[in-house]
Amino acid sequence: MKDFDWTSFTKRIAVKASLNDIYNAWTRSAEIEKWFLEKADFYGADGGLLSADAAVSKGCSYKWYWFLFPDFMPGTILEANGTNLIQFTFEGDCIVDVKLTEQGGYTIIALTQRNIPTDDNSKKNVRLGCSNGWAFYLTNLKSVYEGGVDLRNKDENLTVMINN
């Protein structure tokens, strides 16, 4: 395990959807709520709440809420170029880069989470936990945008599942 990179990871997935649709899936609360979050509040640089169909831009902030979890996660949009790159803070000082490319009729999503602390708690909950979480949520994004099926568990009687 001495050569294992605890500070970052990358997940990639191919989605049969347009690059524009996938970009919007990350940058508009109405879209990100379809596959990732129960509720997403994005705020402009002036602090005002953006409408559900408004795209985020650099300097915006967010409060993200998951199904079955009462607390929200705050963060900042560090980059949103309008076409193929979104970058945001996540889990404190971690940075997530989402890069989109087109290949053979697919949009390829390459998600990298980096700046992960190396204390034991962060190794377990951020490095390993987020890696597993992103694998599921990227799969759910693919499912929603290719077939319309949301795989998330939203039943409060069923806790600690791989899909929540």
C-alpha cells in the first residue's frame, strides 16, 4: 500500500448523450438533481440564489443535499467554461475536476478528485468513500441520461446502501 495514491483518483465513464446535455447535468440545479442530489442550491457571485435552469459560472457557490442525509455540503465553483470543464471544491479543500470530451458518439466524463488529506479519517471517508460514491453516481448519470432510470435509493427505511 506504500505506492497507493491517497491524495487523488480519477473515474471515467462514457455516456451516450450530447456533450452539452452532460455539461448541463453538472451546472444546472434542475439537471444535477436528476442523477446526483435531492436538492442543489447554486448561488451567484453576488450571493443570490440562481434559478433551477441557470448555469453556474466561476465564483458561484453551492449547497448540496443528498437523499437520506440531513446535512448539506457547501462548496465553490472554481471553473465552469461553458462547454467542457467544471471544477469545484468538495469535501472541504478537495478539488474535483470534471472534463468532458466526445468520442465515437459518446461524451466521456473524466472526474478527478484531488487534494485529499492523508490522515486516516480522510483516507477512509474521503479517498475510499468518495471513490466509491463517484463510481455509483457516474453510473447513475449514465442510466438517467441514456435510459431515464434513476438508480438512487430514496426510501428512508432502507439505509446504508451502495446507491445512497
